[in-house]
Amino acid sequence: MRTVLLVDDEKRMLDLLELYISPHGYKCVKKHSGKDATEFLENEQADLVILDIMMPDLDGWQTCAKIRETSDIPIIMLTARDDKEEVVKGLKIGADDYITKPFNEKELLARMEAVMRRTKNDKEDILKFKGLVLNEEAYEFTFEKQSISLTPKEYSLLALFISNPNKVFTRDHLLTTIWNYNSDVEDRTIDSHIRNVREKLRQVGFPVDEHLKTVWGVGYKWSTEGEQ
């Protein structure tokens, strides 16, 4: 399930966006300010931001610029004014698209799909790290040309870690992103998958203990520093 971060100071608009979007397979996270939105993205992941322009304190342009300092997440900006100068300003700051209120539900969903499809195609499908190569499109994983057999969950875990170096993932977060809050999954299942990944990487000679680290009492992270 893809996650959409909705940012608007009006609760009514947030509720309306969620009403339109959630039935189509999206998880909606609602934030009432630019500050709350940027803080969320510092610690959590989303697939798209729908961002209102006219907000107090940190407006949509400022929020967009701040997000772009650290993330290339797709951003669609919402405005009540159909002003070409505003459109140009938003696009220059880093927005991917622009839609004017009141908007058509089908148009909004189509623009969301188009933006995410476009940005996905712009990204590299191959992840590399010190001899490790993950080909996400072909679901192939190698270390120095040695093939490594992974289960789908193990592959998803490694891809998540390597795509987000030095970020600590809690067990709850891994349950959400990899297992989709499957009620049958417990913490020890995650720990078991991590052990399997470590063992498979050790077998091909990759120094996994230097990089896939346990953060005691919290979860796991992929360290790029290569030291204990």
C-alpha cells in the first residue's frame, strides 16, 4: 500500500482528500502544518506529498523547498488560485505538479499516478553497495558476481536498508512497510529474517556485521561507516 502525506491547515480539506484517495489503495497521513510534514518525513517514509500553498507559519512553497533539501519524493501542490506565476514558482522550487481547488477527484487521482510513475521511471532500478548489487526489476541479488538466493521478504528488507543508509528502522516500522501490519507477524519473525540475511551474506564473504547493525531496544539500520 502506498502512503500519501496530506498537508493542509484546513481539517475539512484533509478529510476530503482522504475520502477521495483512500478507497483507491492509498494510506493517508494527515498533517496540519508544513513543520509537522517535514518532521514526519525526517523519520518516516511516504510515496507522495499533496501540499497546500496557503498555510500559516511555513507556507507550501517554503515547505516544498525544505522537503527538497533532503528528499526527491513526488510533490503535488494545491492552490485556490489559478495563477500562472504561482505555478511557475512552485515548479521552480521543486514541485512535480500543480492542481487548483476545487479539483475533480478523477483528475487528482490521474495526476497522482502520473507523477509517481514518472518519478519511479527516473530512478535507478539497481542498488549498489561495496560489491553488492540488487536489481529490483529482475529481483536479482549478487555480491562480486556471486548469486545470493533471498526470499521476497529478505529481499524487501535489504532493499529498504540499502536505499536508506544510516536510518534506524524500528520493528514496528518494518512490520508496516514489509509485512503491512500482518497480525500474525511478531518481532521474533523480523529478527529471524535478519539472521537469515546476515548468514547468507556471510557465506559469500560480505562483511555484513559491519553494516547491518542491531540498534538495541529499537530495531536495525544499514551503516555505511563500516565499523562497530
